[in-house]
Amino acid sequence: MFRHAMNVVLGPKYETQMITGRFTVAGVFCSKCGEELGWKYIQAHNMKNTWKEGKFVLEELKMLQPY
């Protein structure tokens, strides 16, 4: 989980149910190629998960390019 991410754009917000609870999230996309890299927590719907708000989850395999 990251506080900041560079060279990304956010998609539209949507509601989702995850293992840890219900959240409003937005997809995170590469600003150059448009590949989806992960998501950003916008809002937690229960108090115990509010620490995740504003943080990014980026999938490592989608950020690495094979050479």
C-alpha cells in the first residue's frame, strides 16, 4: 500500500465488497499506456478501515516490464 503514486490516472469511483469490508474505490491506470495497475481506496464504510482511505494498492506484476 502506498500513500503516493506517480504517472497514474484514476478511473471512476465505484463501490466494492472486499474481504476486509465495503469500500468506495477508484481504478488506477498507467498515464502512458492505460494499463490498469490497481486501485485507490477513496472511502471505507466502517471505522476500523478508515486508515486505508487515500492509499493506493498497485499490483507488482503489472508494473514490471519483461526485458
